Amino acid sequence: MTYKELLCSVTFEEVEPHIVSMYPEHKDIIGWFKLHYDMLRLMEPKHHDDSNGDVCKITMEDWEDGTGLHLDAYPMEGDWWEHSLTKEIVLDANVHATNAEIAACCLWHTSFYGFVEGQKMDWLRGDYKPKAMELKKMILRHGGYVPSIRELLPSKRQELIEKAKKDVGYGNKRANRTKRKRLFRHVFMEKYYERMVAIGNFITKVLPALSIEVNYLTISQLCNLFHSGTFASVTIQSYADKTTDASSYLTDLITRYDMLPQADNVIIYLAAGHPWNKPPLVNTNEDLLLTALRDKVITSEEIEGSVDIVFDYKPDLGNQIEITVVAMVISM
């Protein structure tokens, strides 16, 4: 049985409790395992000659942490997902586990570097400056503005200072003062560039959609995100099969699992494989999705916040839908 055949032999409802029991530290991100499972089931297996092998061995391993033996799947991590799907699942003689338990173990391993396409980049750490400068040029070309570090709100600048001090261990008197100051400056600027990249990625992603008639946000309004007190962004694409409506798929997913940031001011980016025309702008299922999103991300009914929606047309999505939710606190 291949990994793809294993996943097709079980439902996620059967697998979910085993992920929670085997990896309790991940109980709050089960929704991402659901996405990973659905993505792999829709993916076509494809062999890669430079892979880590064509067989995945399921064994019982002692993690040497006093918790006893645990299921292990090797090798899975690091291979292309489409190749992992081709791997033959081979059980050691002492393994007595159900398909659901084995699937839970394999899903943990194949999601080690990211749950869906695009997330693998999140594991890259280091120099944010080149990417930040690239995004800045693009934003300026479209009439936007990116504030310098001196133009940030004092509260945000102080927050970056405190984070940099914590990372550097600024209170360590034994460290050379000159080196410590140089390192602090480097880490401080990286914090600034990291924030620029996070916000700049969203702005440049949304830029093409601003020309769509139904959208009202401007590049200047989007650039106000740089002055927000806090900023959080989550992107989710549907992986609905041919029998399931993509909007309904996402509505069920975000209702069942906590996957979205929350605030009193949010921007919802909704991309589909069809153009947005009036009237009606959205169909019934899309309207239910937007309602579910608002209910999930707005934190308080007492505080008057805002929900802005940006619609985008991406033909390559086909019947799928992609959402990005940006939650922010507006600083005064």
C-alpha cells in the first residue's frame, strides 16, 4: 500500500483523534493537519529520482524521554509531497497499528516543513532586508509609501527594541559592549525588515485586485498597515474535491477549527477562479463564508471595528477559493 492509498483508506475524522493523542502539542492546529490531509488526497503521486527512497518504514521507536515506544515513519520528511505519496508503506513485525494511526504518524512527518504549498518558506530564517527592499520598490512604484524605522509609531519602535534586546541577551554584562551593540543593531533592523516583509507581502499580493471595480480600498489605505499596533495574517486555500463546493469547504473548516487571527479591525481577501460581477456580487455559499469569517475574526461586538473585503480573480484556482485574513490593532 502506498502513502496515497493509505490516506484514501481513512477519513480525517478517523485520523484526527490519533494526531491529538500521539502529538498533544499540536491539538490547537488540527485544522492545518486537515488541510494537509485534503491537499495530499487531491495531489497526483509523482516519482522523483533524487528522493530519499521509495519505501517508508513504519517502526516503533523509543524517543528516550521516558514516554515509551512511539510510531515512526522514515524517511518522509524533506521529500517532495508528490513523491512521498508514491512510497510503499512497510510495517515492522512489531508494529500493530490501525491505518488511521499510521496515517496520523505519516501526516505528522510530511507536514514537518509546512502543511500546504507556500508554508515551507516560513522555515527560512535570516536576512529579511533584500526581500523588504524588493517589496518596498514595488509598493513605491504603485504610489504607496513605506515608513522608515524613525517614522514608526513610538510604541511600535519600542516593541521592536524590546524584542531585539531579548534575542541578543542585552543584559549579559560579560559580553563585549561593542559587539553587543553591533549585534543589537543588526537584530533590531532584522525585526523591522521582518515586519516590512510580512505586511509588504500582503500589500503586493492585493495590489492587482485594486483595479477590480468592486473593490474600494486604495494603496494608501493598505500602507496604513505599516502603522498598525499589531499585524497578523493567515492564508488558507480550499482543497475541496469535485463533489464539494469550495466556499462550503472553507466555511466548515474555519467554523470547526480555530485557524484565524482575531481583532476588531480586519481585511478579508477572497480570491476565486471566477470574475466578480454585480449583481449579485457573491452567491449564497460565498455569502455564508464571509459571514462565518466575520463571526470568527471580530473579537468584540461592543467595540466598533471594521471589516474590509478585497475580491480577486485568479483563474488558476479553478473551482477552489483562497482567503487571506489580516487582523490588526489600529494604534492612535
